[in-house]
Amino acid sequence: MKKAKELLHLPIISISEGKQLGMIKDLIINPDEKSVNYLIIGQDDWQVSLDALSYDNVVGVGDSAVMIEQKNSILGLEEIPFLNKMVPLIGSQVITKGGEHSGVISDYYFNEENGHLESLLIHSANNKFFLPIENVLFLGKERVITNESLSEMIPILESDEQLGGKAGNKSNKKDALKGMLNELILNELPKLSKVNNEKDPDSET
């Protein structure tokens, strides 16, 4: 699973030519498929025209580069079908179906193998919230509509954020089980001690 912002400014490298073809400037989401469909490619100088790369042509996504087979996979922006329907997602307002404003999308996580979105990172005031993509009802250019209210979302820690909040969920469950076990031990120890003390006199006689 990859975080969208981790791809920004990574070089696009062609395997067959061994050349850098540009750098990733943005990721474009297909709202109907809820997946990353295109990467926007540019040079260091933003005055140079931008190009695009279909995510289907991505061979590998690493920490240092995004790899493609060859240069002719690069498209002009005008070649992207239904470009007006695509959304950048980061910065979109999050609204619940009940009309509650939940915050702004500051990042999102997706499966690097197929581009499918997995979760959104919502920034509200000084808190960050993890929202699984299955709770999203609508993705748009200006706003995202969700069936989950802000009060139902659980703030996540920075360490949890690295894994899309999933690590935090497992950690919370583990801590809860530990707490229950400790409480059980504390409650049962006095009873066991009392039973042992009652048995000792009989065993001596």
C-alpha cells in the first residue's frame, strides 16, 4: 500500500531506454472506479507542458522511482479520455450524508499493484482521521461524501498513519485484550490466594 504524496516528485524511468522521462507532479483519480488512473508528469520547470501516464503502464513503484517499460507509454493530457471527470482528490472537502463537514482530504492510500484506493486521510482541526474507501459514497472534484460521521471516526497516531491506520486498529485490539487479561488476573488473584490459605491448615494436619 502506498501513500499518494510519497509518489510526488519521484522520477519516471523507462526500463528499455534507461532514461528519466520526467517527475510525478500529481495523481489523477477515476471517481467511478475509485482508483488512480493516471500520473501527471512534468519536468523541474513547470513552464514545460505536462504529460500523462496511464497507471496500467506502471511496472513498479518504489521509494526511489516509478518504472515503466518504454517511453511511448507517455501520453499528452489531451489524450486522457474523460479528463473532465477525473479528480485530484487531495484538498477535497469531506461531507457526510447527514450534511456534517468532516474536514479535508490531506492524503490517501492506494494499492500500488492496481491503483485501487484503500483509505482516505482526513485532516480536521489538529486531528487526522482514517476513513476506509468502502465508507465513501461519492468522489468529486470539490467534495467527497461519506456515510460515516466525524464523531464515528477514530483519530489515528502518526505511527498508524504509515499503514493507513490498519496497524493502529490491530494495536488497539491488542492493547484492549491485554487490559482485559490484566484486569482478570487482578480480580482472580485474591480469590486464589484465599483458597490456598484455607487449604494449607488442612494439608498440615
